[in-house]
Amino acid sequence: MKRTPALAIYAVGAFLFLHLPLLILSIFSFNSSRFTVWQGFSLRWYAAAIKDTQLTESAVNSLIIATVATLVSTVLGTLCAYGLWKRTSRPLAGSLYLSLVTPEIVTGISLLAFYQWIFRFLRVQLGMHTVILAHISFSIAYVVIVVIARLRTVDATLEEAALDLGANEWQAFRYVTLPAILPGVVAAALLAFTVSFDDYVITSLVAGVDSETLPMVIYAIARRGVNPVVNAISALIVIGFGSLVVISERLRSA
């Protein structure tokens, strides 16, 4: 295909629009000054972020929530995708896409109302468990979409051949289908982890006083004014989860 200069300029402009703010943020995370005037290279803000008790506690909370939510949603989402692959259901598939396009504020409020209604009888308060359940609920859709896309590339006759050779349904799935879709499952898990760790809107509505996550703390700090510590921790998040996204895309297309 013939490449035109206008298309190349447009592509460069689009990438700059998306990533230039992140690059500037990362650069100023190494600035020794508190303000947006470069005064020299320094790692003081990274050291301050590590020593900040509130940031470290919220980071641990985010890691715990994201890890548990990823494990559960990956298992449930993979099984759901396998079921939809074996027997197509348009209403169920449509409901998954509906959960993706529903505004987060609507999802968060509906989950909060549901929790308040349920916990009125169980006498349970909002906390880490409610955040994990909320993250599982929206992470499953991402897992299903990624895994089912991988399943559509698998030859269904391979599983049928395994059944004809004496394997039961679980053995056919375990030894034939699962190895074939494993890169897609890992990619879905990485995506679910990224989405869960990064969520703010839904988490802020269903979290308790002892279950603040890292995005919630960063937002609270940023509202009080410019703080270079936010630049440092944000740069680490961008680099870390940017790497996960790249790995996820490579596995998904493998």
C-alpha cells in the first residue's frame, strides 16, 4: 500500500496527543523542584512515595484486590467463554457487552444499592470484600471477550476427536482446548488485573474506610494541589501497566 505523508503526520499527531502528557509527567517526576520548572535531576519524589505510609498501604490494598479479582474472574470468565463457544446465546453475549458500555458511575451506584439492600439483612459493612466482588463483576466481561476470541481460532474437531478416543469432557478441555487457548487466558488475566488495579469510580462508591486503593489516594492528593509524589507514583504505574498491556497483546495474538 502507498503511504502518504498526510497519513503519517496524522498518525504521529494522534500518538503525541495520547502519550505526550504521560511523557511530560514521567520527565517531571525526576525534577528536584516541586513546580513545573526544571531545576535538576533527582529521585527524591520516588523516595518520598516509597516512604509515604498512606501510599504504600493503598498500593498493597490495590494489589490484593486486583490479584483476587483477577484469579476469580479469569476462572469464571474462561468457563463462561467456553460455555458460549460450545452453545451460542445471543442474550448472554449481549449482556456482557452491555456491562462494558454501561457508565461506571451507573454500575457503581447500582452495586452500592445492591450491597446496602443485601447487607441490611446480613449486617455486614462495606470493605475490601465489597470492592473485590465489584471488581470481579466487571472484570469477567473483559475475560470472556478475550478468551472467546481465542476460542474461535480453535478447531472444535480436535476436542471431538479426544472424546472419540475415550477422554471425558473434562479431560478433553484440560488436555486439548485449554493448552490451545492458554495464551488468550493469560492475556485476559493481565487485562483484568490492569482494569481492576486502575479502577477509581466504582471502587470509590463501594469501598469502606479501611479499603482505600491507590487510585483513590492519588486522586485525593491531586485535589489538594500539585504534588510531585503523584508524578512519581503515576510514572511507575504507567511503566508497569504499559508493560502488562504490551505482554497481553503479544500473548493474545500469539
